[in-house]
Amino acid sequence: MGGRRRRHRIVSPKKRGPPKVFRCPICEGFPLRIIIAKDGHARVQCAYCGFSREDVHVNAGAEPIDVYSKLTAMEGS
């Protein structure tokens, strides 16, 4: 007479996607924006120090994290 037993719903944790805002390699500020054009070029801009690059070439289907890793490799050498 107690009624039906209800099952608890299992809540899975949400998966985080790749970041969209990165740390600037020059001033170490966070608002580094990466905008990928469809023609295979990427534009990188920092809101704090004004650092910008427009000559970053990427392959089709590249994510912003790919552009950021390529940028840090270019700045490190």
C-alpha cells in the first residue's frame, strides 16, 4: 500500500568544451581572442596590450586551441 518505488535519476557531470579565451604570451593577460576565417587564416588579438597577429595559417577544421599552440610555438622561437 506504499505505492511504487521511484528510481533516482543519475546525473552525469557536464563535459567542458575547449576554451575560447586564452592567455596572451606577451602580457600574460587573459583576454586573447582567436578568430578563424574560412580562408585558412586566423586573427589573434589581446585586449590588454594590443598584441595582434594576422599571419597565422591554419588547416581546415582547426580549433582555436590549435591556433593558440601554434602561436605560442612561434612566439617562443
